[in-house]
Amino acid sequence: MKISNLFENKKLVNSKTFVGLPPLHKEAVTDFFKVVEKDQGLRHGKNIVMNVEEEIDKVADFHEINTSVIYDYIEAETEEQLGEK
């Protein structure tokens, strides 16, 4: 499975990784995905890495959490979905 399919299929919110998050972290991850989906610039040639990093920073600031919460979630989710966990 391609990583891009994880986002397109919206399987993330039903995963063990997501379900295991504390409520505040679930809210932050959900907001991150909403912002990424809404940001049309990600689909029109802008630097996706820079955009994702900026959105992670914004969501983490808004929820007053460390950015590592979202980065760690993305890493764990990717491993779970790819069967490496």
C-alpha cells in the first residue's frame, strides 16, 4: 500500500495507532488531516514537505502540544499500515 493511499482511503482514524492516542492527541491529529486535505496547495505543485511541516507546527501550537506528537503518530501509523508493526 502506498503512503498516499493511507490518506486517500481515510483508514487512519480506524487504526489501532489512532485509537490508542489520548483524546487531545486524537483531536490534534484529526485537525492536522483536515488542514492537509483542505490545503489545495499540496495538490498544485507546492513543496509538500514544507506545507506538511508548517501545518504540523500550526496544529501543535493550537493544541499546545509538542510537534513530536504528530510526527511520532505519522511514523507509527505508517508502520502499522505497511505491516511493519
